[in-house]
Amino acid sequence: MNARLLAAATGSWLVLWLPPIRHTLESDMVLHMAVQVPLLIMLGVLVAVVARDREPRWLADADWLGIPGIVAVVLGTSFWMLPRALDQAVSDPWADLIKFLSLPLLVGVPLGLSWRRMPPLGRAFIWANFIPKLGAIGGLYLGAPTRLCAYYRLDQQELAGWTLIAIAVALGMTWFFAAFVGWTPSCAKQSPRRSGGFLIAAVGGN
């Protein structure tokens, strides 16, 4: 099962790297930010699922409460949301390769390994900061009077702004329902009562 999962992740990475698919996704700002980047991160999460059983003990001990790994996730995602970073990935094949390697390995893998170590309050803190930040970046793209990315038109920039705001709203509503209505993802192993209340249910699940 793990070998198949790793093979699927590797094969998907190679497919995304194929020039026709890569150029298609990177030709549109929305597809670049809201499709390609999340897909690369999710491939890293799949690798983390395979690597969990083989993770060195010293690395697990160093990742205290998942904080170092989540810090890497925050830094990595923040960097690849910068207009200059997006431009560099489009214009420079080496920068694009760095993006293709760093998002799975330095964002997706730490996310897959560290998120389950983080206590529920820490997860809630991350969500409470990530969702407004995503909306703020969308507002920046939407409100900028000029192009922030040299390789994307102003209408693409505006659409990307609306898309990020829509994603932030969707995540916020999902979190609200999970926290206050008692809905939890089907993959969550614990009920709200066993996990200590609605706050844990909102971010819960290993």
C-alpha cells in the first residue's frame, strides 16, 4: 500500500512537470495559485503518509509539538504566494524546478508529519491566522491598481483575488460549522466529546 502510494505521488509529480500541463497551469494565475501549488503540497502530504513509519526518532523528537514543521509550512506557502516568486517560477525554469521540489518536500512533507503532532489549540491558531491571511492576499490582488505580476494580466490578477477570497470564505464557513454546529470530517477518528469539545472538533482528526 505504501509503495503504491509513493509511486502514485511520484507519477503525479512527473505528470505535473510535463511541459504541456505545467505551462497550461502556469499560464493562468488562478490555476497557478489555486490548482498547481495545492496539488504539489498534497503530493508532499502523500509522501509524508508513507514516511511516517520510517521517520527517524531524532527528527520526531526535534519536531516538538509540530511547531518547527508548521513554521516551515508557513514560510514556504508565504513565499510562493509572493508575486515576484510567481513571476520567477514562470520566467526561470530553475526557479520553477525549485518550486516543484520545495512545495512537496519543504511544505507538504512537514505538513503531513507535523500537523498530527500539533495540539488542537495550536491547530486552531494556525487556521485562525491562515484564513484571514488568505483573504487579505486576495484583497491585495483585487485592490491593486496595477499588475503585481509581470506575466499575468490585470483581469487574471483580479480573478485570482476573488478566488482566494472565495477559498478563504469557504474554509471559514467549514471551520465555523465544524466548531459550532458539531460537524466533523468523516476522516476524523474522534468524536467532539472524546476529543474535548467543539474546538478540537473544529480542527480535529489526525
